[in-house]
Amino acid sequence: MRLSDVSLTAVATLRSQVIESRKTNPVIIDPMADLCLERLAELASTEERTRFFGRKLSPSLTRHLALRARKYDASANQFIAENPACLVLNLGCGFDTRYWRNRAKFRHPRWRR
């Protein structure tokens, strides 16, 4: 697995969400981010694991990224609430786990199984 610097930025965002989710009073709770990060670690070579996980992320960056995710979640949730039959596309989102954080909040009848 070879990830570009842009992809490494996406991994840093994912790591930030995992770090925030594990706090006592998290800004967001994101178990899917934890699972994705775990799977990425399984696929990565020793060198890549060092590149992905060896860098320390500052607490202010971690909090900022979690607050940003929460704000985007709120915007998406508001749009879905106002447009229940809408279709939401999340293009160019990297390792974004917003779908899994928000899917339980809104269930259109045609999506229920």
C-alpha cells in the first residue's frame, strides 16, 4: 500500500477523530473511524505504520478537526431533515466516516430493511 502525502493527510484526520472519540468528553463519537484506522494499520507495512501513526498530533489539531466534523455533520443533518427524500453525495471525502455517524438519525422508509 502506497499512500501519497494527500492520503496521509486524510489518515491524520481519521486519527484525529479516533483520538477525540476516545476522550472522556468527546466532541464526536466515531466508532467507524476506529475500525477504518485499525484496518489501515493491518494493511500497512512497518514503514507505512511509522509514517501513519508515528507522528504525534497536537491536541488543538485533534479538537479542531473534531469540531469541524461536528459542524459539517450538523449542516448535513439539517439539510436531510428539511429534505427527507434527498440524496446526499460526499465526493472527494477521503476517509470520511460521516455517513456512519449520521445514518441512524435519518431513515427514509425506502432505505429500511
